[in-house]
Amino acid sequence: MLLGRKGAPVSWIAVFLGNPGARYEKTRHNAGFMTADVIGKSVGIKINRLRFNSLSAIAVLCGQRVFLMKPQTYMNLSGSAVRQAISFYKVPLNNVITVSDDVSLPAGKLRIRRSGSAGGHNGLKDIIAKCGGEEFPRIKIGVGAPPHKDYDIMDWVLAKLAGEDEKIITDAAARAAAALEMIIKKGVEAAMAEYN
């Protein structure tokens, strides 16, 4: 087991999915990055060290050392960054928590799962393909579906948040951060009971 700062092992990896760059800030697809920023602010650290093709930091959450990562590979290629971190820290896949957006959930709703399919999310799909399975907990942040069926899904998830939508997703990111800490402290079932 490789050690984090101050000699303690890194026992969890938290993967926050999004796309790098100013063009994608405050978009629905970057709800994962927004959650990372909430956690960084709450523990007083910057997630800015470039490792494993990700902006990263090690934080102590609920007494555990957690490697926080915001892959910079673009959403659809997130798996390669996650695989590198898993390999380096020797963390089991079921101690890797992903946080991502979900268009199938109403805006602001959280859904926590112990494992499962990608549900059409390309970032999760790439992690499953490159990291050896679906057996990792995930926190999905509802960003709502496009307003009508002819609306292009990529235009929807990559549009800048504003007004009430921004408030709803920002609030959801804060709850997702709390849910992540609960998974680490009390387990996935407790977090599902509290936040689903």
C-alpha cells in the first residue's frame, strides 16, 4: 500500500468527471468538477497538482486519506486516468467513487449506486471498460433532460448554467460532496438511504 502525506495510506480514490478548460466551466456535464471544488473548499485545499492526466490532491475525509482527481482527458477518455491512479495506489475498484452528471434524473436529484452499468454516460463507460468492471460506487447528479426531444443532448449538457438551473445544480453538488463523505464514513447503503 503506497503512502500519502504523513505516512498514511491512500485508501480511497474520488473521481470527479467533467471536461477541462474555461469553455466547460459551469456546464451540466461538469457537475462532477463542481462537486470536487466544494470538497476542496471545505477542507481548504486546491485540487491542482497534475498527476495521472488529472488535477489532483490528497485530502483527509472522515479520517481517511483520499486521492481526489479531476481527469483532464475529456469526459469520454476518463478511464485511462483512473486506471493509472488505481494502479499506483493499489486501491480496490470498490473504493473508487465516481461523481458525474445524469440527464435521466430531474435537475438536482442525486442517485447513489453501489455498482451498475454506465447508463449511457460515456465517462462511466470508459472507466468500466478500462478499469476492469462495474463494481464501484457512483454518485449521479441529475441535470435534467433537454426541454424537447429535438434538442441536441450535447448542446444541452455543454450549455452554461444560469439562473435557477445554476442554483439547483450548485446545491446538488454540495449534497453530492456530503454524500461522498458519508460513503467513506458509513458505507454506500447509508448514503443511499440518506440521499437517494
